[in-house]
Amino acid sequence: MENADFQFADREMPRSIEAEQSILGAVLADPSVLPLVVEKIKPEYFYSQQHKSLYNIIMRMFTSGSNADIITVLNEAEKLHIFETAAEGRRYLANLAEILPSTANIESYCRIVAEKYYIRSLSYAARSIL
């Protein structure tokens, strides 16, 4: 039994960093997709803490009526020390918009991130039961 617990604990949790990045990139590249994303994705769905923090910034801006773009999100991210340096933050956010395959698939990216979250949640519940 102890060996099974060890293997379970070491297993990588389900995630799709690419889908998370695509959601953030889509919102930064085309803010018109944000209402759809907010409807389907909660901050806790993100596996990456950095992505979760960036999404929280974007959601706060959305609910306050501010526009979320690379510059405004970067400004807030710098205040919260989400990145080691401002230059790292600029590169990362610019890269998110550049690597985005298409905003047309935003619903698919949201579905992937949500599914990975639900599987992780089930894994955590199973772990606590064991």
C-alpha cells in the first residue's frame, strides 16, 4: 500500500500549460473574447500559479470596467511581483500574444483547461480518500 501511495503522489497532475497560455494570449490579443472566458473559466482552473495570478488581474480589470491589455496587465503584474523582473514580464506577456494559434478556438482552450482542473480535483479527492 505504501508503494501505491508513493507512485500516486509522484504522478504529474493533469494540466495543459499551452491551453492556459492560449487563453491568456487570446484575452490580451482580443479583449472581446473575455466575457466568454469569464463565463467558462475560474482562476482556480489554472494549474500555473503565474497564470492564475495573471487571470486574477484580468478578471479584476474586467469587473471594474478597465481594459486588459499587455501594458495594463504588465503594470499590475509588476506591482504584485508576479515576474522576477519587469523585462521578464514584458517578454512573457508579449510571447503569450505571439504564440496564440487563434482566438477562434477559445472555447476549446477553455474546455481543455476546465477538464484538466476537474481531473486534478478528482485526483486530489482520491488522494485524500487513500
